[in-house]
Amino acid sequence: MTQSPNPELDLTISRVIKAPRQVVWSAWTDPASFEQWWVPAPARCRVAQMDLRPGGAFITEISEDGGAFAPHLNACFLAVDEGERIVFTDALAGGWRPTEQAFMTAVITLKDHPQGTDYVATAMHKNPADRTSHEEMGFHDGWGTVIGQLAKLVET
């Protein structure tokens, strides 16, 4: 199911990445590759768990100052459509367990493009206040930076 973003609740960012869709998919689904681009540098990411199946855990940690890693994302994959789409939410943890604080559901889509891959990321929120908060936290700059890091990784 493809749904149009709701401008009152959703934030979307897209980019054409000059690499084949399967290469972009691999950078998203291989934990070692994923750690290289998922958080804005110079922060570092560590994948604690990436169980790529509906109901599978998606847990990352972050080190922002070169020190100890801290929790970053505790989420659950809702859909994993090989080479095309990944949907995850922090409303649930692995095994479909509810979390304390739901903030967003993300939909990542990859489509073939004459120059490589059309990459679209949409963050869906439960209310306009969460959407506004995410935007004010720097959604476009942060997610734009990591998509740029992803592109740099796969375009070389």
C-alpha cells in the first residue's frame, strides 16, 4: 500500500542516489554498512540488533562525542519488501512489544531511476505537535545529512 504523505503529520525527504537500487538496499540492510551512514558524522552508530522481518527488532546506539555508546533507536520492523521498502516504528519494539513512548513510523522506499535510485524517506507522526517537534529538531538537516552519507558510501 502506498499512501500520500499527510502534510499535517508527515515529514518527507528524497534524493536521487547515483547507485543501483540493490547497492542502496544492501547499504541499508547490512549492519556494518548501515553503521557508516545512519547518524550524522562525526557521531558514530552501532547496530545492536537488525532483524529484517516484520516484527523484528531494530535497535541502534549512538556515540556523539567519541565516548560510550548510548541508546538511539528501539524500534520494530513492520514491513521489509526486498529491494523496495522498509517500514519501521518506535511505537513497537521487536516481537511487536509496545514501547513507552511512540514518536514516529518511518517508510523508506527505493525505486529505479535513470540515474540510479530514487530514495524517499517519510516520517509519520501521531499528531501535528510531534511532527512540528521533529521538524524543529532538525529533521531535514539530519535526515538530509545521513542520506548524503549513504549516497557518498554507495556512489564510490
